[in-house]
Amino acid sequence: MTQKWFDVTDNSNIGRKGVHTTFLDFKKAFDLVDHRILLTKLAEMNVSKAFWSWVKCFLTERNQHVNLHGVISSSAPCPAGVPQGSVISPTLFNIHINDLENTLTNNLTNTHKYADDCTLDEVVANGALSNMQESTNQVMNWANDNKMMVNPKKTKDMWISFSQSSSEPPPIQTDGIEIERVNSFKLLGVWVQNDLKWNTHVCKITKRANKLLFLLRECRKSFLPPEIGLLTYTSKIRPILEYASPVWGGIPKYLEAEIERVQQRSLRILGLEKDTLPTLKERRDKATCNELKRIVEVPKNPCNRFLSGNKNHTYELSRTRDSTPRQLSKTHRHNKQKYDMERDFNNRIRKTQEDMIASSQRTIDDYKSKQMSKNRSRELENQRLLDEAMKKKEKDVIPDSEKDGMIRKLQQIEIKLTAEIASLRKELERTNRTWEMKVTILKQSIHALKDEAFLRATLQKQAAQLHHASVTYASDGPLIIPRDPIPLNKRYRIIPPRFFGGEKTSGIQDTPPRSADTSNKERSDCLRLYPTPCGPINSVNPDTPSTASQQQGSDRTHRINVKI
């Protein structure tokens, strides 16, 4: 088919032409075959009555069900369709669509059918109109009459032409849906382009083959013999590169090199030489020759029209050489010796590699056997230990009476532990309360010290402003001092407020002190001084003790309390 398209578009004797092609796709082709219509077509073909009856019994009154994990659904009848997977089903489907081409009224439209794939093509001259729309409508009518369905989304349209000046025909429509026009299409596993080149096909198969090279890498990582990796390549990867090679085998050299790189990469992964396998080009040529031989052996094969007949030539061919061996020259003898040496060297290298592979294989087998024996001995040892543990467990069975005694002892121990835990909790609570009280007292002391420091600073500031004062001693109470300046040669000690009933003090106030002594009320601005047997301190800096010369004037020191 592709050769016909190439001849039509490239033949300069008949003028430039194009090929309008439509690739039809039947939706659920094998499942929608009507039994009654198929039996009618079989009867029209004058088949034997026994065969017709057998086909009728084979198709009609069939039931089907689903079996999922042992659960079988209810049976349902099969009113249409041929069983997929049987040998006769493709033949019955071909009989069902055999009359498709009889519905086409246009003689220029050709049909190419293979199973459920159907292709329509039409040769269109430059400037002429295409009748593909009419042919497609006729195919749609045939599908409706035979209860078949054409899928417009998978149906494609392609225009093949080498002329840049030719205009493409308008797109085709089916049931109001426009058919997509493509530049390449996968037909029976082979990608066909609108320029009849094989770049897309080669790109697709090489990309698919390169994705499977991870199988060879896994074989190499698993330390498998190269023969296993080679078998993986020849059975999984190389068939992808050689599928339908007689059709596209005449590709240019740059595409051949792209395909050969896949095989070279595979051999490099396996660590093998390039000449381990024949090249893919040699295999394609051999496959093409075998296919050509098979075609020639069938006289009525349509492909025979592409083969030219035998031609008898009258001129003589070159003289054949006799069987007497010719004496080789010195150069030829040298080349022959060189070739023999290289061949022997390569043979020795190959033999050495085979010996190394065999020895490595033996080493791997020995290692595997040792590992298996170790695993077996380990399993036996584990089983023995398990049996001993089971026997010991059976021997150590405790009677019921001893069990009851042990349970009672455990209960008593539990009661004691519970009581001890309760006592420890109470002790912990008491300790927490004690520490909380200590922390509270410590905080109060800190606040009192802060107040004392403030009072001391205030008193020092007031004492710095005083010059002199007359001191009067009272016999039954504090000393009454007028509100005159206090002399600096006196020494006093500051009494914090906590020693006087918790009353706060902050500097010297003008308010008179609260006292029951009425004789002191005549002076409203006075201070209250209390004698103390403590040692004297400096009035300017109360924390610094006075020297011996300062203590001669007075053996007594006084404490000052300022009430607010």
C-alpha cells in the first residue's frame, strides 16, 4: 500500500498527484457483530448447510458471567458479537465486512481491510476535487445498516503529496463532526507519514526500546551471566526494532545509525563486544529476502506486480577463474599471516572470557549452595531451640494451689505499696507547703530591705541639711527633740519599720507623733528617739562604724524611728 502511494505521488510521467487517505475505526467491532446479519451473509456465500448450522449454534444462545475471586455473577445473554480469542472469530468478522467495498460507487476509492482496521484511499490529480467525503458517507450508511458504529474521534484523515503547489482537499465530516487531519498515523503498528518517510517510526521504536534498557542494567546489577542479559535483549528489545522491517527496511543511513545505537548501547551495558550479534541492517536484509521469497512462491500474490521478470542478456560475462590456486605474493602472504594471528588472538581471548565466565558461574553456584546450607542449618537450630523452649515451658507448669498463694502475696505487696505511696504523697505535700511559706517570708524580707534602704537614703539627705539640735531625755518614754537642726556629732541607728509593729516609715514628716504623753504635745514638730545599747555608727553613713575618738563625747547611741 505504501509502495503504491509512493509510485503515484512520485511518478513524473503521469503528472503530480496526491493521495487522500482516511483511516476508519470501528467502535467495539467484534462485540457489535449482529448474528442474524452474519448468518444471512454466510447463506449468500453458498456455504454448506452443516457449516452454517455449526456457526449458528456457535454464536446464538450464548451466556456470559463474571468470576471475581471465586464469586460468580449471574449469567447474561450475548445477543451480538463474536467470541474474542477464538480462532474462527477473525474469519467471521472478515466475512461480516467483506461487502463494505461493494457499497462504494466511486471507482477511484480503494479499501484496505485487515481485521477491524479499514483504510480508504483515493488518488486525486492536481487541481481535481476529492470524492472521499461521498465515500465516507457511504461507509457510514453501511455501518448503520449492519449495526456497526464508526468512532469519529479515532478516525483520522491524511493528505499525501510531494507537490508544494497542490491544494489540500477540504476536511471530512461524519455525523456533523469534523475528522482530524494528521501528519502521521499508526497503521497496524507502523507509523506512516504524509511525506512517506520513516523518521517518526524510527523515533518511536528507538524511544520505546531505550525505555526497556533498564532490564539489562538490572541483569548486570544482579551479577547474572551475560547470556541471560543477551536473551533478554533478543526477546524483549530487538523485536521492537525489527517489527515489520520489510516494509520500512530501506531507510537512509542516518536512521540506520540511530537504530544501531540501541543495540550497541545494549551490548555495552552487558559488557559484550560489538560483533557479538549481527547488525540490525543485516537482519533486516535477511528478513526482506525471506519475505520476498515467500511472495515469489505464491503465484497469485498481489505483490508480484512490483517484481520485474527475468531478462536474458546476449553479451558474455567475465571469464570464470579455474580451480588452480594462485600463488600469493609476498604482500598477500604477509596479510594472510597477520589475519591468522589476529584470528588466533581473538579466539584465545574469547576462550579466556568463556573460561572466566564459567569459573565465575561456578563461584556463584558454590556461594549460593553455601548460603542455602547456612540458612538450612540456621532454620534447624531455631527449630531445635523452639522445641526446647516448649518442653521447658511444659515442665515449668505451676499448680493451681501455688498460683493462688502467689496471687495473695502479690495482693498484699500491692496494698503495702499503695499505703507507702500515699504516705510519700502526704510528706511531699507538707514539704511543698513549708517551702512555700519560706519563699513568702523571704519575699517579705526583700521588700523590707528595700524600704530600709530608701529610708536610710532619705535620712542621710535630711541629716546633711541639719546643723544643731537640743536633745531632752525623758524618763518614761522617748526623747523629745525640737524641730531644729540635729547636730552632726550625734550617732544614730535606723530601726526598720518591721520592729515597730509593721508601721511603714518614709522620711521625716511634719505631723506630730502619736503618743499618750500629753506633755510632749506642746511641740508639734518633733522626732521620736529611742535609746539603744548598740554600738555607734556614723550619722552620714550609718553602715560605717565610728572611730574611738568619736565615741568619747557620748557612750550612748540612739535609734531613730520616723513614723508616718
